[in-house]
Amino acid sequence: MQSFLFQMSSNKPQGKLSQSSLFRLTSVVLRLAEVERQASSDLAEVLSPQVGRSVVWCLRRWLLPYLLLHEKYYSEISLPINTAFGQDSQGGQWVVDFLLQKVLSNLIVWSSEHELAKDTIDLMVSIVDRKDKAIPATRSESYWLLGKLHSSKPSKLDALSLDVRACLMQALVMAGSCIADNTPERQRFENEVSTESGYRSRHLCP
């Protein structure tokens, strides 16, 4: 993580990454999210859930226009941004992994905080709402851990409200349904996630 963030925020050019304020801002937001994630694992009782909501808000507003952006949706596109976060970029996959780790951490630590948990699920839905973003999400081990926790009883996610659990299931299925048929990953999805299809059909994310 440190080397990737340093490359974005450095005062010197690093490969094709520019020194623009966008990269420095991105670095700051991701660093803040990581500090908040690490602190929440040990100091959740002294942290404000509102801080967590603000961090999630920033992450979601950033990823919508920049993460794994697709050239066909833009008449003009920044080459440095596309190189850093575009389709098939290492940086794009890294950020997807990072965001899903954040989702996992939030839902475990803040499962009883309904508004923060709902905001966190909205962040996850934004990560997997297109096939070209959903496939990288299924390459993250945090995706599969979320699926395992959702289906396990008892689970660290038991304190989540029913509507948040429904939205989590929807996000898991949105991503997993994009996996190609007749692959080991698809079989894993069928075994570990989609076994709750009855639950999914009865509870739709509001």
C-alpha cells in the first residue's frame, strides 16, 4: 500500500502518473481510510461512526467517476488517470481490493451502526454495479470472506439489520453472477454465495 500511495502523492514524477492534485487527493483519502480502518479494530469505542460515514462518502464519490473507468463512456480521458485506475490496470485492482477490505472491516466493527453499515453497503454496490468492475471484485479475497460471513451462523455480521443483510446479499450476487460459467470461480460462487438464492428472491435491496 505504501509504495502505491507514495507514487500518487510524490512530488516527483513516477512513471506515467502525474503530479496533479487529483492523485494527491486520492492518496490522502485512501490513507485516511486506512488509518480509520486500523484504528477502528482496536479503538472503535472511542471513534465516532460519523467519521466512518464521512470516509465512506469520500470513497464512494471518488470511485464513481475514476475507478476502472471505461474509455467508451468519455469523449476525452486523462491518460495518467486511465493508466492509474482504468480497465486492466494494476492500480484499479489494488483499489478494488482496498475498498472491499474497508467494506469488510466496517461491517464487522460497525455492524450495529445502521446508517454507517448502510452507507458501506452502498459503497460495495457502487464497486460491483458494472461487469467490468464486478469481475475485479470477485478476485478479491475480501469478497469471498463477505460471502462466507453472510452465510455463516453464528457470524460477526449477525448484528446487521435485515435490510443491510439483504443489500449485502444483492451486492454479492451482482458481482458473482458476472463470473464466467464453467470456471472454478463460478463453482465457488455457486457453492459459497448463491446457495441463499431463496433469501435473495424474498428480500430486495431498497
